[in-house]
Amino acid sequence: MGLILSENNVVDFLKHKNICPPNFYPLVPIICKESKNFNLVVRTSQDDSPNSFNHTSSDRTSFLVKQNRVDREGKTSGHLITEWLVQELINKFSNLATIQPLISEVVLFDRDNSILVSVFYDDYIALDSYYRTCQSYHPQIARTIGMNLAQVHCATYQHQQIREFLSQYFKLDRPIRPPGFIRELNTVTPDIFGKVCPDGLDFYKLYQRFPSLQQAIVELYDNIQSTCVTHNDLTLDNFIIDTNLNLDLSDESVQIKPEQVKIIDWELIYWADPAVDLGMLISQYLGEWLNTLVADPNLDLHTTLSLATCPLEKIVPSLRALLQGYLATFPEIIEYRPDYLRRIVQFAGIGLINRLSYYVEYHHPFDNEALCKLQVAKNLLCSPKEAINTIFGTTEAELIDGSTAKADHNLQTMV
């Protein structure tokens, strides 16, 4: 990699690549955003003519410029090329054009220097920041997220040409195995003593004390089906939302335009099981509840869960809306996979265990709060049918029937 980006040379780079006009000078300071990549936000001045830029929309006047960090051996992760693949797919397959407004638009990828340039949306903020600021969870936000994610899954589902295109970059014929943190939990080696603190070892001991949990995970991955393009990193901060939204919390029927909630950071794109995406997203919403537990070893599980400062009841409407929006947009998934709802609930359990594994590895204590989270994850994985009632506030049959009726209504409206 020859060019190392900085605040001093990023504008010259954009000019050289014809992203900015030769006479461009940023009047707004360039912002460095800390991340796993080196990120720079370049905003144009209000006096610049939109017509002088190589993009089609007049309101796109800012850019996010990413560069993979270099390790000691001079190598990079190479993840930026996979984010570029999403744009390549949209450019190559006409049926994916409707997805473009739902994701961040990439305008350039410089393979030699591992630099990616995408449109930066000034009026948008990360969804987790939005939730922290508003201290509320409007169901229509989650519904829009579900609809947008379903559109990506539906448009690429069993699309053989798209799969063949991705197979140029990924080894898609390899059998899908449980993720590394699960394999590590199943087979503990002596080096674990150098990775986690003594309290963290309780996590491994307790996990291995539940053979039903381990068996549920084995069966889940034995029946995995890779059928569409997936994001594979659907954390709340990988969604951005338009800050111009003025949502009335008392009105659940308010409409949000699909492009007002975008999915970003497609660096882990893959051809995989769509239930993994939806399950991870559900685990993120459950985390909004579980991360506010009161960690008191003298309290039982039920009491601990009920005393969360953000109660589950506050999250349930969004969880239900998320799934209803997804199923209304992609109702056929139930025909393809009748067990789909149970599978996404189980993958939500995997998401919770993943987060626990991360905390333990970084020397967070395995306290009563963590113990409760593991028990919730176990319930999701071992009793998904019962868990559906709890986290969605309704039965599996009602979710499917209600979403099918909504899909039929939308179809009739379009006709």
C-alpha cells in the first residue's frame, strides 16, 4: 500500500480520483472518525456547485473516506473490498437497483491503496445514538428496518447468478461451521488461562454444564441454509437514521420512508442464512433490555430481569414490528423455511452468547448480570417456541398470519 491517508492529503486524493473538482477547498474542517478503519469525513462548502461532482443527487456534498489500517507486517484486513462488492452487485444486477437507497452508496474503491469512498449523510446518525438520545423505541423505526433487510434478502434469495458472482471472492462451498467463539466454548484448551480473568472461567464452566444448550447449537448449524446475501454484522450502530424524523411516540401508524433508515458498513457481506442476520438484530434489541439489568447476586433470575431500568415491555413493540415488517416484505420465507421464526430466535441466542464471550475475553467479570444473560440465551436456543411469545408479545401463528394479511393488503394497494 503506497498512499497513507491523512487530513492533509485526502482532498488531493479525491481531486485526483475526480470525486471533487480541481478548485475544491473544504471550508468545513475534515473530521477523523475513530473506528477499526482510518475514517475521514470530507464536507464540501455550501458555495460549491453540486453539478461539479461525480454523483447524481444534488444534496450529496459530503464523503466518508475509509482506509484499512496496516498491521506490523504491512498487511490489511481487506474487508473494504467486500463493502465495494455490494455496490458492484447493485451495478451488475438490475433487480437490485431498489436496494441502493437503503444502503450507503459507494462511489470509489482504490484497491491498490485499500481506500473506499462513500457518500456521507450529514443529516443521519447511528441508530444506537438515536435511541440513547431519544430514550424511546418507536415501532415504526424497527418496522422499516425489517422491511429494508427483507428487501435485501428477498432480492438475492436463491439467485444463482449472484451466488456465482460472489463465489469469485469467497469459498462458498465450504461447510458452515459454528463461529469461532462457539467452538472455543465447546473445546477449552490450556491457553484460555492466559486469555480471560479467573472470574471469566465461570462462563466456560457454566456453558459446558448445559448439554442441552450445546446440542441445540449443533442442531442449529447442522440445518443452516446459505441462500442469499447477508450483512453479518447487524449491530445498531450499523444503521443510520434521518435526524429530520419527527416521530410522535403516541402514533404507531406514522410512516417512515425506507431511505430514512439505511444499512451501512457491509464489510462482512457473505452468502449465508438470512436467519443469522435477523437473529443478530433481535439480539441487539434484547441487549437494550439486558444491558440495564441490576447485578445483585442475592436476586433470582425472574426478579433481576424484571428490575431492568429499560424493561422488556419497552422493547417488545419494536421487536414485533421488526418481524412484522420483515415478513410483510418477504412472506415467502415462511414457505421456504416453516421453522424460520424459531431459527431467528435461536440465532438471537447465539448473538447474546457472542457478546458475553467478547466481554469475558476483554476481562469483564462474569457476574450475576452475565449469568442472567446466559440463561436468557439458553432459553432462546433450547425453547424457541416459548421464547417467541415472550420477546414478540404474541404467538408464532399470529405473527405469521398477521404479516401475511399485511403483505396481501400491500399487494392489493399496489395493484
